[in-house]
Amino acid sequence: MQALQTIPTTPAADERSASLVWRGRFAEPLSETQTETKKKETTPRNTQSSNTWATSLWRDWARFRNTQESTVIELGFPIPEDIGDFQEFASMDFGLQRFIHEIRRQDGTPYPPETLKQISAGLQRYLRNDRNMHVNFFRADEPSFAGIYKALDCRMRELTNAGVGVEKMC
């Protein structure tokens, strides 16, 4: 069994300011930066890319939306360019509902239903992993985000009924 060793923090430190270091079973403590780096390193590259794409899409939409006159009178104006900067979930839910209904591909065509789901999942992962916010956009019984759940369901049904993202079997 290994013992604790007393190592002074400075050459002139007395016994009261000495720190105990365990040699063996435990590694040296990690800083917050090191912990965050390790967490990011374990996230697959495709997932990181998806999260970056979703947050970039949000940022671009927020910038556009904030230039519209109708946005000035809406809840949560101005819409934060970083989705994690909302002060309350009600404003975030309100913004997300409009985002889901308004976003389009760069050529103006609508995103397929599954892509909308992936965009929402990317935003949710960003909020959970990078902003430490516990959110769940995909539960009907989650009161804070009931609006986004319904908006996503509604928009996906609209697009499916219009034949967007539907493969025809021959």
C-alpha cells in the first residue's frame, strides 16, 4: 500500500500550507479546460460537424429575423445569435417554433422532415453539451418545449404530405 507524501507548495511553506499528493491510484486533478477538451475529443467528428451546422443555421436565421420589422414586437426580441443566450425557455421555445417553420435550404427549397429533426437534435446537443442546459425538444410531455415539439411535428407532417423527403417505391 502506498502512502501519502507531504509536499510543500513553496520552498518556504510551513506544515499548515503543505498539500497532500497521492502517488499511485489517482491521477493529478484535471482543470476545467482539460475536462472540456476531453469531452470534445470523445464526440465523433460527424456529430461535431452536425452541431456546428445546426448552430450556424440558427445564427444566420437569427440575424435575418432580427432585421424584420415583425420581429421587433415578438417575444424575445432581439433573437440571440447564440441559441444558448436566451434568458428563459419560453422565449427559446417561441423562437424555435418560428425557426422550424421558416428555415429553407440555400436554394429556397424546404428541408426534408428528417433533416429538420437532425437540425433540432444538433441544437439540443449543443445546448446540453456546450451550454450545460438540460433541454428536451422531443418529448410531448415536456412543458418548457411543448411548442417546438408540436411545431416540428406539424412541419414534418406538412412536408411529408407535400411529398418532400418521401421516396416513391417502384
